[in-house]
Amino acid sequence: MRITLFAVLYFASSCYATEVTTGVFSDISISNPSNTKYNQRKELLFLTNEKINQTKTLTIYQNLTGPSFRPICCITITTIDLIEKNLILSRNKYDSELKETLDKIQGYSYIYSAKYTEEGNKIQKLIKGNVGPTSTLPAIENKDLSDKIVTMPLKIGNDFINIKTSNSPDSDYYIFYVNNNKRGKYKVPFFGN
């Protein structure tokens, strides 16, 4: 009886102990000097310290100043299959700068394929216009369709999420906290570096 009760309590607590997924989203333009049609390809990647076991929708956030961010909705992780960096490099072998770009993104353990949601397709031009053809930005599991500037920390469900930022001459740093617990620190290159 005790074992059954323990199993029920453990299962119930694990069902409700879901915290928000955090990480960085990278929209990488792929180039091939010998084939201009190939240059329209992109790698859309979500890099995180968390194993994902179900499909998720995330909002991308563009840092403005200090704790102020602009939500840029949205991406989905539609498959929970991990992607190896070597696979990304082999399917884009003509892009000589891709390995360097991926090596400059630091702090992640897992890579997942992402895609823009229907709302996300509408804002791809905004990302390209404001950030550049290769951009890596923080992403948080939620679907924020507003265009209102938000101030960290955010309350999503029962969780409080905070992103603290800092930078060096060639990189941005995004440090995620969920309920005041450090979730991850990511180093991403400035566009053009």
C-alpha cells in the first residue's frame, strides 16, 4: 500500500512540476557561393540545456535596454529528436562560416530543429531588418502575440522567468533564471562577428 501511494504521489507531483523551457533561438542563413538558390536556405535551431520531451511553442525576445525586451512571436519545436552539430555541418558543407558561427554560440547542451509558427512567418522580416540575417536571441516557452515591450521578470503560469544580459566587445550573454534558480548562461556572437 505504501509503495502504491508513493508511486501515485510521485506521478502527481511530476505532472505539475513542469517549469518553462528556456534557451536561445538561432536563425542562420546558409550560403553557397556556387548556387544562389541554396543561399535562401536557413537553419532554424533552438539551443538549450534542457531535454525536451514534447512539442513546444516559444516566444523569441529581443533585448532593448536593461530588463526591457520586445516579444517576437513565435517558434515551435515540433520534434523531440536531438540534432548533432556534425549533422548540421554535413548538410550545409558549402557554408564555410557555419562551423565558426555554431562554435561561437556557447552554453547549450542540446540542439533541436525549430520552425516559425504562422505568426512567426509574419515577423521574419522584422528579425532580418532589426537584427541581421544570422541572429541568436533568447526564447521562452510561451506564446506572446502582443507587440508590447515587456520588463523582466515575466510571470508565465506559476513560474517567474528572468533574463539578465551583459556583453563583451564581440558577444552578448543571456542568463536565464526560473523562480530565482539559474537555468543557463548562453554566449552568442554579435551579428557580423
